[in-house]
Amino acid sequence: MGSFRIGTDVFDLEPEEGFEVRRVQPYQASKTYLCPGCNRDLPPGLGHMVAVPFDAPDLRRHWHYGCWQARHRRRPRG
């Protein structure tokens, strides 16, 4: 995994998973999102991660930091 900075944003590339990952700072978080890792809200003002698939940028998902880090340890739902 590699990281690079543009302005104040830090981007992580997850090429083996097919994602670009961006950290959203609390002051940038202006909407409520649903974390796919825990199915709980990410309220405005909460810093979090955004995972954007390389091949489908419209399918980006917003994650809690901890949920993103633990995504490989979770059992699949369903």
C-alpha cells in the first residue's frame, strides 16, 4: 500500500483490493453516511475513510476508521 498527499488530503492506494482510500477530516464531514462495516451512522463532523473502487467510482463507501482497519477480520454478512 502506498500513500501520497495532495494539499491536506492523504490518499492511500489499495491496489490489491482495487480501491483508492481517502481520509475525511472532521471539518470536511458535512453529511450523514452509513458505514458498511458496522451498519451504523457516520454523523456530520466525524472523521472517517472513503473507499472508492477504481473501476466503479460511483460505488464509493464511507467507513469508520476502525471498521475499515478491521474489514478483513469480520465475518461476511448474509
